[in-house]
Amino acid sequence: MTEYNEKQLDILMAAESLFASEGFDGTSIRSIAKVAKVNIAMISYYFGSKEKMLEALILHRTSDMKMQLDNIFKEDLTPLQKVERLIDLYISRINKNKCMYQILHFELSTKKRLMDMKSYAEVKQQNMAAFRKIIREGQETGLFKTNINIELIPPTIMGTLVHFQMNRLFFEAELGIKTDEAYENYIKNELTSHIKQTIKALLVHEN
């Protein structure tokens, strides 16, 4: 994982906020420099371009996931408990990094610009390998089904949460959620519980 100094982190956080609120195309290097309280030359020195800054931001937000997955795998838990911990991890990360995931979803879905995302793809592959270990441990013990489409489990987890977040106003009206605190609590409790039940049904043999 790349280590950034304080100024680099200031620049990345400013870029993240502006990319999420103004869009990548609507954000200028000058506006990033102003929010980060640095000069434009410093941004060019550290990142070279706006595209490279976006790549650095995505890697910064996602590159420690494998380490956290490995830590879950090493814990003295049943395979199902590890999957539940993994779901908690996914949800907390997405909820904490809403801006970054909003930017990432838009950039990867529109394909408006070509970015060198090889490093990001490698991170995703490492994360999937760590996740696959947890699933296969459950299969080896006989707890999990053998015909699981492992690659589709993470998007099932993340897709449910992202859909809920992208349609926040609708769900707030439907569920009678009136405050930010109530919204966050609903995600932490009811939505997380629903996702865990869904994933368990996909993984575990029926009684």
C-alpha cells in the first residue's frame, strides 16, 4: 500500500470531496489546490494529472482491504462467522467512503476516460483471493454448498447497500426514516441483518 505524506493526503481528500460534489469533469486542478491549500505546481509534482490523482485516490481507499480480509481469516471463528464479519467490513467501508464509491461507480460505468487501473484490478484480485479462502474453508468443513458462485457474493453484498444509498429519499419515505442518525442505524441494523440472511441462504445447506 502506498504511503502518502500529509500534503498528498490533503490533496487527495480535497479531490475526493470535489469529485463527488462537482463531478470529475467539473472539478479543476485549481479548485483542488484551493481546497487543499497548496499550489498547483505541488499537485502536478505529486500526481502529474487529474486522472492520476483519481487513480491514487481509488487505490488509497481500497488497498488495505486484503489485509483486513486476511485478519478475519486468521480469527478463531466459524466460516459463517467469518462471512458475517466480512459483510460488516464491506458495509462499514462503503458507508465510510461514500464519496469514493460514488466516484468509482460513475467512472467505471461511463468509461468516459481511459485510466490505467491495472493496480486497482490487482487489488481487487487479491481481495477476491482472500475472500475465496474464507468460502472454501466453509466448503471443506461441509457447512457451505459446493456450487457457490463465489465471484458474485461481493457484488451481492455491495449492490444491495449501494442501491439503498442511491435511493435514499425513496427508502426514507417508505420506511419512515426522518433523521441522518435513524438512516445510519437502519443500515447498521436492519439492512445489514437482511444482507447477512441473504448471503447465508446462498452459502449454507438447507436443513
